[in-house]
Amino acid sequence: MPSLHSLNLLVHVATGSLAIVTGLILLSQRKGDAAHRSIGWITVAIVAVSMAAALLGALAFHGKADLVGVSLLVIYQLWAGVRALRLRDNGRRPADLAPALVTVAAGAGLIALYRFGSAV
């Protein structure tokens, strides 16, 4: 019977690999058509599952702070990409700065934890 950690790792690697494949398929589609949009949303969902598994693994199974940091960065990039598409004709709003600030603060917190001995 595989451990919970092994199962989580399998989910992370499998969904990450699948996200790479769907991303390559996405790049081969004409930008903006129905297939491109559908595959794009599928890729976003797959990456979200992969990142959830990554964060779970890093936080629940004593991962390293750098892995948590990379996971947070990818989650922010995923959110920012989707948000940019939604705002492309309307411009940014002050509330759009909040996730960036939270990500920077989380990164600073991870660095502080790592430097002062209480690393994840």
C-alpha cells in the first residue's frame, strides 16, 4: 500500500506532466479559437491540481521552503495569467495588486523562516 506522501507525489508528477502536454497542444492551436480556449481552461485546471498537490506535499510532508516558494510563485503566475485575460480590455484595478503583495509577503516570510531556523 503506497503511503499518502507517495500518492501525493504521484498526483503532482502525473498532473504536472499532463499540464506540459496540454500546454504544448495549446501552443499548437490558433490563438483565441474555441479549441484554444477549451484546452487553456483544461490546462489551468490541471496545473491547479498539480500545485495543490505540491503545496500539500511541501507543507504536510516537511518539504523545503524553496519548494513552497516555487509553488506559490506558480500559483500566482497562473492566477495572474487568467486575470490578465479577463482584464485585457478594462485595465487593472487596485484590488489586483493584493495577490501580488500577498505572494511577495509569503516569499519574504519563507526567506525569514529559512534564515532563522524554523524553515518549512
